[in-house]
Amino acid sequence: MTYLDTAAQFYSEVAQTPEVGLCCVQSTPMQLPGLNIPLTMQEMNYGCGSTVHPAELVNQPTVLYVGVGGGLEALQFAYFTRRQGGVIAVDPVSEMRQAAARNLEIAKAENPWFETNFVDIRPGDAFNLPVEDNSVDVVAQNCLFNIFEPEDLARALGEAYRVLKPGGRLQMSDPIATRPIPGHLQQDERLRAMCLSGALTYEKYVQRIINAGFGQVEIRARRPYRLLDRKTYNLSENLLLESLDSVAFKVVIPEDGACIFTGKTAIYAGSEEYFDDGAGHILQKGVPGGVCDKTAAKLAAYAPEIMVTNSTWHYDGGGCC
């Protein structure tokens, strides 16, 4: 068996017998007017954050959800699309597809606005997505890609890039590691399937996204979620894992590198009414303006006339680029 076979077997088991709190620490499902999430979906909430960002979901986008799980986020995306086939949910594990289909039937009974044909559940995997090139507005995955070994992660990110329309969004939530995970944990296939040993550091994770061709990455949230203690996991010291919610855009990578937004702002404090760096960044005096990390580093050279604030790790758009 490969590590992917181990993961498939593991998720077959938890599809048939839900394991509350599996993988990442469970997050409270998003509350939306008129949306009732069945209890069984909440019990199968195997994600580590959220990929459903309402600001990204205007105009009824076509959403491809990779790794349907219990169907919770597929239902949340359907809340915004509300049309037949608006959400395409792909999963290689037949038992998980069956569980999601059952859960969506329950959701139909509890939500008058919802029809099960809003979600098209298909067999498939992250490496061979069953849709055409440039055909979807959003690709989403929650706590799946961190399971993949580096070469497979590159394949999955490349597939997401392939199927997205120009300007489309890859919306992800994954664990990241505050320092490299030791080899003995990475090689434990069961821990990898449980989202505990495959996580990359933040820097390597974001670089993988850029390597796939995404020219802009925005960090929606970054929070602690699990501690691997030294005794249980045979470590020299405790290792903190974090949960990272991100949105990556299928846009051309600028000549000076991708734009990564982590919640930094720049504030002009000079004698003029505004500051213009001649590269498209204009700051009104005393008014914070959202900037990407690359621009923040360039503007820091103008200190003390420009103050650059630290990353908040919470960014919701509207920045400099």
C-alpha cells in the first residue's frame, strides 16, 4: 500500500463511522441566514478552518470542491450558488461520496432553499480533476493537500490551476508547521492521513502555491490548532502546528515576484497630502493602506515618513495591487 492507499482506507472508515474532532480541531460551522447544517455533517467536519469566504462568492460562481468529506462546505458553497451543478464535489473514496450524498438529503429536508442537484458529486481525485481546462471560478479544499508528499502536492496545485478560469481562486485551509516536521513523523502514514505529519512550513507552503503559477496569495486566517508534544511524538521539543486559510488567484506573476498579502499596511506620515511611489501605490497622509509583503518591504525604505505595520494574518482584499 502507498500512503495514499492508507489515507483512502482511513477516510473510508471515518465515512462509515464518524469520528468527531478528527484531524484538525473542529471549527464552528459558519452561521448564515436560513442555513441549517445537519448534525451528521457537523460530526464529519474534518476540516481545519474554512474555505468558504462570502466576499469571494458573488455572482453564483461555479465551485469545484476537492475532497467532499461529509458535505458541510459543499452545502455552504451551494448556499451561494443555488443552481443545478453550481458545486462540483470530487472524492476518490466511494464511502465518503455515499456519506456526503446521504447528508445532503438530510440537508434538503432541513433547508427549503436547497436541492440536492445543486451539488454534483463525482468520483475523482486531486491529481485528475474531472472537469475541463479554465472551466470553474473557485477550487476549494480543506485539510486535504497537507496529506500529500511534495511531488503530489505540486501535481494537485497544478491541476487546480489548470481547471480555474483566468482570475479564478484557489481557496484552501491546511495545517502548517512552525518548523520542519521530523522525518520519522513524515513517514508515519497513519499520522499523515490524520493531517498531523505532512504539513509544510508557511514559507514552503506559500512557495509551492506560487510555483504552480498563482500570482497573488491572500492569507485569510492563521491560528494555532494542535501541539505535537515531545513525549508522545518522540521530539526534542514540542512542535506547534497552525491552521492557515488562504486564497490564491490565477493571475500572472509580476516580474518582481508574486504578491502575498498577510494583513500588512503602510501609513504615510510626511509633509505632503499623499505619497506616490510611481509604481501604482498611493497613500493618503495618515490613512493606513493595505499592501502586499513585497510592497511593504520596498516602502519600509522610506522610514520614518512611512510606517509599515506587521502582518495580522487576516486579510480580506482591497490591497495595493
